[in-house]
Amino acid sequence: NFKLQIRNARKTYGPVIALENTSLEMRQGEFLTLLGPSGSGKSTLLMAIAGLNNPDSGAVWIDGKLATYLPPSQRDIGMVFQNYALFPHMTIFDNVAFPLRMRKVDAAAIKSRVAAVLETVQLGHVAQRFPRELSGGQQQRIALARCFVYEPSIILMDEPLGALDKKLRDALQLEIKHLHEKMGMTVLYVTHDQEEAMVMSDRICLMNHAAIEQIGTPQDLYFRP
Ligand code: ADP
Ligand code: ADP
């Protein structure tokens, strides 16, 4: 009874093996981190789960249903990337409201849900500004808000704090943890920062050379003899 299952996923780019017969299972509400060096296949695995880049073979199951060939829009998955990817011509309010408008949520509900999630990331006061008027850290908090606002049951984050300095990273790590505890979605998080993985995760999945080398709690991986 898993929230998310990947079975024997394999992906190649010409001669490059990006993902080698990789299997992974996640429980509902779990915070799992993929930790590994650049080029180890983390993004490839995330994209396969999101449906943005299908594996050559293998299967993805969401809520016990085969999802390998479902379009991304039918997977109930939210994503946050390293580069924020806010819409530059939209206000912060409209950026965060966007996924709700796509889902035909009514205007009153949009107003209250956007206000609530902006409060959660402590940025209610910038609702009428544009992304270029915000710092990098603020923009990334808005990107988080835009993902959490429609409450996808699975959230994939690809090095969401990679572009920020150490102080901001620490603060946002806490905010992401709080959001996760408050809303309880299943989170698959990508980083190459071991400390970050240890602070945030229920379990860590160590990736290297297109494969999962080890998986376990931070305790299992780093503190047991
Ligand atoms: P990570 O996210 O761990 O940095 P990636 O999944 O991005 O790793 O990449 C895994 C391997 O696949 C790397 O060798 C990378 O260069 C290669 N790769 C990823 N995407 C492409 C692509 N679109 N075309 C060719 N090679 C790719
Ligand atoms: P990350 O390390 O966070 O995965 P990358 O810089 O490796 O980010 O990859 C960014 C984008 O470039 C991804 O969409 C990936 O698929 C693509 N990419 C990565 N490596 C290659 C490659 N060797 N050739 C073509 N595209 C690539």
C-alpha cells in the first residue's frame, strides 16, 4: 500500500545510462531525499515520476495505479525547481493563484487560499509585487507557495535551495519542513548536500552512477557502526 512506486526504471540518452533498473517505494506522507553527485541520475528519476521524461522501460505507480504513461497533468504531482520559474509578467498573487485558476477554483476560494499560503511563507505583504522586485530567497518561497497552494499529494523538489546562500538555505529548510508537517504531502527531495538531506529527511536514498546504492533513515546511513 504505497503512495508511490518505481519499478525497474531504466533510462538512456544514446550511450549514456542515466538510470539503471531503479526501484523505489514511498509511503504516504514520507519525506525522502535523493542524495548524490551531479550526473548520478537524480533529475532523471524525478522527471520519470513527474511524467516529463518517460523511462525507456520500467513502471511508475501512484496510489496503486499504473501511471507510467499518464500525462503529467493527471498525476497529482507538484514540482519545485532550483531556478524558481515564476511567471515574470504576473504579480506574486497571480503567480500563486495560477494553479488554482487552471483547476477552475472559484475566485473567493482562490483569494483565501492564496492569502493563507502567502502567510505561511511569511510573504503576505508582497502579493501585489512582481517577481523581479523580490530577492532570490523570496522568489523561491513564492515558488514553494505556488506548489503547496493546490495541495498536490506528491511534491517533487529538484535542488530547490541550490541557488541560495547558506543562511537562506537553513531558513528555507525549516520552512519546507514546516509546510510538510502542516500539510502532510509525500515529498521527494533532491540535493547533493548531505547535511541538508540529514536535517530534512525521513529516509535518504544515496544515488551514484545511475543507481540507488543505499537507502535508509539518516540514523541508519550515518550513525550506525
Ligand atoms: P543528476 O540529477 O543526478 O545531476 P541527471 O539525471 O541530470 O543527474 O543526469 C544523469 C546522466 O544523464 C548524466 O550523465 C547526464 O549528463 C545525462 N543526461 C541527463 N539528461 C540528459 C539529456 N537530456 N541528454 C543527454 N544526457 C542527459
Ligand atoms: P541537475 O544536475 O540538477 O540534474 P543538470 O545541469 O545536470 O541539472 O541538467 C539540467 C538539464 O539539462 C536537465 O533537463 C537535463 O536533462 C539536461 N542535461 C543534463 N545533462 C545533459 C547532457 N549531457 N546533454 C543534454 N542535456 C543534458
